[in-house]
Amino acid sequence: MGVSIIITILFFLSNQDIDSVEPFIDWAYILFAIAALSALIFPVVNMVRNPKNVTKSLVGLLAVAVIFVIGYVLADATPIPSPTQNPDLSNPTVLVISDTGLIATYLLFGISMLLLLYTGIRSAFHK
């Protein structure tokens, strides 16, 4: 956090041109790499320390994978008409990947809302 504050202060003390944004981008890459490695390493460490919870972790991971597979199956690769002629709007791979992410997000949001409703109703009747 301290490095982020220092980079921000240096940005505002500089002339704020395009070259002064480069440290932010580099720092964002470093933070992303740390987060990605942490997301991969700590679950493995937790599974080794607590082998009884491995099945719960794998069930949760499988549920997320199923949601993304559903999103992929529902994804559409129809090119989007655009006056700018952006090649990404007609690239089927880009369209399917972006649709998969959007549909999976919608499904996860819908599931979370249903679970919130369920727990609210359940707690109202079990007092």
C-alpha cells in the first residue's frame, strides 16, 4: 500500500503526461501477479493443511466451472454491426469469451439474489 501511495504522490507532483502513467501500469501488473499467485498458492496450502475440506473446495470449484460452461454454451458469436469497423466486434473468439463472462456474471448474480431471498425467508420462519 505504501508503494501505491508513493507512486500516486509522484504522479501528482509530476507534469501528468503519458509517461507519468507508466509506473501505475507497471505497479498494477506487479499487484495482479501477486494476487494471481496468491489465489493459486493459498488454496493448495489450505488443502494440504486441512485435507477434510478438500471435497468442499472441489465442489465449489466444480460449481463455478459448471456456471462458466453454461455461460460458454449460451454465448453467441454473431458479429456486432459497428460504424467504426472494429475488428474485435467481428472476431468470434472475442465475442464468445466476452459473452461467457457476462452470462456467468449474470448467473452468479441471479443465484446470489435467490440465495439471499432464501436465507431471509428461512430466518423469518426459524426464529
